[in-house]
Amino acid sequence: MIIYGSRMYGRKNQIRSHGRCEHCGRVGAQNSYDGRKWGHLYFIPIIPDGRRVRVLRECKSCQKGFHIPLETLPGIVESIQKTLIDAVVAIGAKENEMTVNGHSLSVVSVLGANISDAYCLGGESEVRLLLENLKSIKADKELLLAEAKAAEVRGDLKNAEAKFGELATRSTHPVILYQAARFFQDQARIPEAIALGERVESMLPADLNVKQLLIDGYTAQKEWTKLALTYENCFLLAPELKQQKPIAKAYQKACKKAGREPQK
């Protein structure tokens, strides 16, 4: 039998991380590295297949990640660095929103979303600089969030859990609480995730991301009545969701389990 195919070879600048795979949804170990895909015969690289890339957050489970051409990497790193600096400046100015690529976004949302990329592209030095900047402006809760996200992406889950737990008791910011809820859900701490998600929903009743978090939690806990009601709230906000067969099927199942009739 002839064994042939293609795979990544020549891996350099590897950074191990932890997180939720954006392809398969599994939570676990990930790997970022520079490499190039080669065609292989009996796992011996024979023919180069494409240019060298930075593979970002390759999932250990499904083997998928994001491929960034190495020649574009400096510009991307510079953009992330600027975004994080702008976030620190906005936090120091007590601003809740900032503009990124023409869109107005929550500052703490931008902060949390960019830490993983900063770490997987630049390693500890990028994260260390961010933490030092937050310390310099005495942004205590934002610093705690950054420390929690940094611990999570490093795979230091015990430390991350402690920091997210502290945020859940100290912060009233809905985006910070949402990120804490996502962490607890990823760690299968479903009751804590639901409790935080319900707090956030009371602050952001029209946010579909929060409702999706609650749908996942209620499904895991088999809280059918709450699940059905949450689906119905989603349909009020986005009626087109009811036309998607997997969603409609899950809603009908929740109604049947809850002993109630689905809405027309």
C-alpha cells in the first residue's frame, strides 16, 4: 500500500496554548508554529505545497488551525499591538467603547479577544507588556481580566479559574462577566456558567451570544423549560433563526421535554 498525502514540516517558533477550537469546538491543547506544507510519500516530504505560513492555534483534536502567510505576519502583529495599546489608552481615559476597523466595540471585549492572538504570535513578551501597561494605569479589573485570559491561553487553568472567580464576585461589567461565564462553561462548570450568564442576560437582554451560552448550559443541565423560553426569546430577536432546521428541531425537542406546545 502506498502512503501519500500532505502535512506540515519544518516547524519552528512553536508556542503551546489552550483554548476552544474555532473549527470543531473542542476545548484543549493547541499549537502555533511556523511551517510549510509538503507533499509526502511514506511520510517523507517530497514536494513543497505552498508558501511558509504561521499556523495559529492548531487543534490537537481535529488538526485544524489558521494559516497566515509569513510575509504578512509583521503587519498583523503590529496591528494587534496597536489595538492593545489603544485599548489600554481607552481604559485609562475611562472609555467603555473604542473603534476597531471602523466598528465601535467594548474596550474589555477587545482586550480579551486579542490576548490569545498576541500570545500565540509573540509569546510571553507581548502579554507581559500588556500587563505592565495595565498596571501602570491602575486598571485593576481590566488587569485581572487580562491575567485570567493569559493564564487560560497558557493552560494554567487553576490560576485562570481563581482569577475568573474573583472577577465574577468583583465586577459588574457584563462583558467581563460573559468572558468569565465562557471560561466556566469551557471547563464544564455549567452551574457557575449559567448563573453568570443569567446575570449578563439581565444586563444585555438582546445579546444573542449570551443567549447561546445559556442555551448550551440549559441543554447540558436538561433545564427544558428555560431552554424553550430562551429559544423563543432568540426568535423574537432574530426570527430567521427559526427557519434553520437544527435550531427548530432543538427548540421542538425542548418544548416536548418541557411539556409545552411550540410557538407557531
